[in-house]
Amino acid sequence: MYQYNQDDQRFLQQRCDQFREQTTQFLAGELPAEEFQQLRLRNGLYIQRLAPMLRIAIPYGEVSAKQLRALAAITRDFDKGYAHFTTRQNIQLNWPKLDAMPDLLGRLAEVDMHAIQTSGSCIRNITSDQFAGVATDEIADPRPWAELLRQWSTLHPEFNWLPRKFKIAITGAESDRAAIAVHDIGLRLQSDDAGLYFEVWVGGGLGRTPLIGVCINTRLEPKHLITYLTAVLRVYNQFGRRDNKYKARIKILVKAMGQLDFTAAVNNAWQTLKDGPETISEDSIARFAEHFSRPNYLTLTDQTPSGGIITTDQPFERWYAQNVLAHQQPGYAAVHISLKRTGVAPGDVSDRDLEALADLADRYSFGEARVTHEQNIVLADVEQTKLPELFQALGMHNLDRANRGLATDMICCPGGDYCSLANAKSIPVAAAIEETFHDAEAEHHLGSLSINISGCMNACGHHHVGNIGILGVDKKGEEFYQLSIGGEPGEDARIGRILGPSVARAEIHWVVQRLTQCYQQHRTVEETFNQTLDRVGIEAFKSAAYEGLTS
Amino acid sequence: MKLITTVNGYPEHQEIDFIWSGYEEPLHLNDPEQRSNTASTLQIEADALPDAFQHHLANARLILLHLPAFTDGRPYSLAAILRQHHRYEGEIRVFGDVRAEQLDHLHRCGINSFVLKAGEDAESALDKIGYFSKWYQPNISA
């Protein structure tokens, strides 16, 4: 992973010093509240329902064992001993205190971590594929480019005051695990006879107006990545709406201008910048790539439970089938660790969990772990013969659930329990659904299904792209939930369709169950939820869902 | 680099020859007959389109750039466009809701003169420029 040099560390230290001065000034009444608000947001600090919330950046989801241990200690020293992984591969603390924030940021800086631009109207954390560098369907490793973009976007002088937040995702594999089509900018590394190139997608996003992005450049030479993105951001910074924050995202501008005019405006702005000083030299990207060189793999051969791996029991085989993924390197596997556990909010981890993950990363995966945008953890480089041992160790920490991609692997925002934007709670809904699908046998029989829950239309829980999407709404002071079905996040991204009237919290898990029953009743062998939906039509699901509802 | 403090954060307006705003024709403040050959002062609003005033840049000696709110990013891009696209080398003076904390980024976009908002501490303001010893992007020089 990327190793900070002295310049990077000094930069981070200066950023901490700067925020310490700003906080001191604010607390002394020398810095106006509306100005400090913007400055603290750009250091990841929100004021939530009950306390401040700090969102710590985990660039493209890569985190070291050392950093996980530091995070564990920070949750103990500054918070209540737990934290929450987000859909932007970040981690959030729910109870830090404002006056302790400069010290907290200082502690993060000790392990090369920060909270820069994790909120505010600026370029947010760059997200990517959690299997970058190990996926068998990879065209090129996106991480060197993701790190290059992280640096470029960090305190960019021109783009710190955009009309609204700005999210960039990048993938380098055939299967899109970074949901690039629902980002302000989505980048897809491709290659042909002439070499590597980027597809540039713009104007996707969820929130109040969910839209799938459009491709404005089908073949961008990689050396032009920074100058081209500068042009996109410059057009957005100049012409994006600032009069209405609900219409301020780039997707609205792209839609208003039209794809052709927007592309022309970008190309016009690009002419000035193209081949200029920010053109990426081969040396420069090679230096970034060095940070992501392959670890010291042993020379091994591929093993399976039926040949080579000593299987101990049936739970292992189920976990292996569900949570272990193929790897580029013979004899290795990528392991998905579920953070969707009974009695724990989706994506939440305790300080002990974080330390356990750190130990396991050290012992089994070259001291590194990945955070996924589905709020789980990946150990990317595990020797296949050590999988039974790892499975046992995970079991000791309640981290061995074999539910990757199944109904209980829900994406869920913190919702009304924490977030001041939320219209409704989402964690209790996830808990009720978890209980409904708790039986592992039945859940496996049901198969792949994404259930995504957001507590408001800001859509942090990505409800639009869940096979079943659940959105919290406020109906005369009561919590109701609107359902949509048929969403999809990946390379065939699409927005779910609203099913019908919203339902009360007490009934939501029953409705979800009836939708899955309808799917099981109609599906043919191997058919996904969306394929069945497309074939059968929404009406069948609608009547199944609302049958016998009291509200 | 210049730091100007005024009572209300706005520059004296009588020197300005033209004001550009949005798609509008420029507002002529001085006799338009005289404008062609003399060096001029332009005022540019945040919503102005550079194409509309580019013919006047050759004679411009001072550009007053309006920052309507400290959260408005448009003047940053306008300054960058003036420097990078139009190769304007004269003074760009930002005025409006200009706060000390923003001087560094404004400066890095090619702005070389600042009219601070009333109440901002002028003494400490210039110290904000160059606070960081490293940046991840090249600066746009004036």
C-alpha cells in the first residue's frame, strides 16, 4: 500500500496544526461559526444528533494492521469503543468531542491517516475495488491511479468550494465492484492493442435524483487523467447550480446541458490544460505503482477443500463457498469478512474487532486489510492452506458469518439513531430483516440478494441500487419506509423502481420476506432476483408485498 | 502580492471601466468611446463567462474579481482561467467575502491582490499564504 514519505507526513502535521489553530480561534469566539463549520467539515467533522461525528478517510479502502490498531485505541480514548465502516470505504466515530478533535487528528496523523475532505462541498475519498491487485478479472490495478487522484484532490486550491460534494470511483476489472456508474465521476481502466486507457463516466449519483452516469470519453489516455478531470471539475465549478443544494450535484448540470454540450464544454476547457504541466509522465505513474507492487508471495499451487485444504467441518465449506474468492496468485485466496452480524449494526466494529482484524491481517495477509463499499472487510492475500485456521480464528471473534452477497449482507446507513439528516431509523430495520433471514439454510437457499437501507433520501445506504431498496420517510412525524426493487450497482447499473405506498416500520421485514417469497416462487434455476423481476413484471411483486398489510 | 484593507471589504468603484456579470453585455462605467486604446480596469462577477470579456484583456491592467460568498468556488476557477487560458499577467484583485483562511488557496489560483472582508485580521492574513511547505498540485503563478 502507499507509504507516506517525510513530505506527506509534514503536510499532514501542518494540516493538524492548522485545524488546532482554527479550533482554538473558534472556541475563543474569534472565528465565526459559519466559517468554522466549513473548515471542520473539510476535516471530517459533522455535528450530529447527539454528538459530533468524525469521518476518517480510508483511501480506496486500504488499511494496514498498524492503522487498525491505532483506530481501535482511538475509539477507546476518544469515543465509546466502537466505530462504523461506511459505503465510501471510510470509518466513522459517533461520539468524539469537539475540543479533543485536534488531538484525535494528531493521533491519526501518527499512522498516516486523516479526515481531510471526508465531508464538505469538495472532492471526497476516492473509492475503488476491494479486490484491486488480486482479482482474477482485473485488467489493470486501479490503486496507483487512485492514490494519484487522492493526492491531486487533496486541498486542491481550485476545487475546495464546489457547488456540492464530489465523489470519484475507479475500477480496473471487468466486473465493476466500485459502482462507478453512480458516482460524480466513474473511471474504468480498459486496455486494447494500443495500451491502457480510461473510460470516463460523469453525472451518476444517488440521493434525491438518482441517475446513472453517462460516458463522456470512451478512450482517455492515462497520461491525461489529471488534466481531463481538472477540465470536468472546472466546468462543474463554474456552471453547477449554487442556488439550490438539491440541484447542485454535477448530475443535474450534465442533465441540464445535455451530454453533448457538457462534453464539448469539458473538451473546450481541456484544450488549455492538455499536455500541460499536470500531464502524467511514465516515471511518475511508475513511482506510484511501486507502492502497490505484489507482496512476497510464496510459490504455491491452487488447493480446494476437495483437494489440498484439510476441511474440518461443514460450516467451513459453506464459508469457503460463500466468502472465499479466487486470486491472481496460485495458492492464494481473497477472504471476505462479514461485518453483518446478529445484534450488531451493519458495518459496526468494536475496538476488539479492530484489533482482531489487525492481528489476522498480520498473521494471514501481509499486514493489510481492505474495507468494501458494502461495509465489510477483505483480507486480500491469504494462503489457501491456511483458510481453515483463519476460519477458526474468525469464529472466535464472531467474524465468520458466511453471508457475502446474501440477504443479511445488507448495506445500511447509521440512520435516525445517529444522523441528524435522517427521516427514520435504519439500524432497527436491518435488525428486523436480519432476524427474518437468520436461518442460514434458508438464506443460502434464497441465494444472492442485495438489500440496501437508507434513513433518508441522501441515500448513504445506496437504496436505489439494491435489489430491494428501503428508504426511510417521515409521514406526519412517524417513520415509514418506501420500497423499491430491481436496483443494481455494478456494470449493469440501474435504479430500482418504487414498489408502491410506504409501509410502517413494524411491517417492513414482512414485506421484504414476501418479496423474496415471490422471487422464490417464480424464479427458474440460476435466475437472479432482477432477472425474475424483469421476466415476471413488477405487479406480481407488488401484490405479494402488500397482501394483508394493515397500513 | 498585495493586501488591501477597506472599511467594508469593497474596493473603490470609480476606477472601473467595465463590469461583467453572467451572459449580460458589459456595464460601461466610463465613456465607451475611450475604452479601446487605454489600459482599463475590469470588474468580473462570479457568474461571468470569460469569453464575453476576453477582447478587453489585452488592455487590462487590473481585474477586480468578486467573491460573493466565501463558499463560492467560481472566482477560483475564473482566476485560473484568466491565467492559464487567457495568459493574463496583470493584477487580479479579489474582493467581497474574502477571509484570511482563504488567502492561500486564492493565491494558488493566481490571485495576487486581496481586499479583505471587514473585520478580518490583516496582520495574520498574509501568514496564511505559504502555511504548508508542500502541495500536491502545481500553483498557478501570477
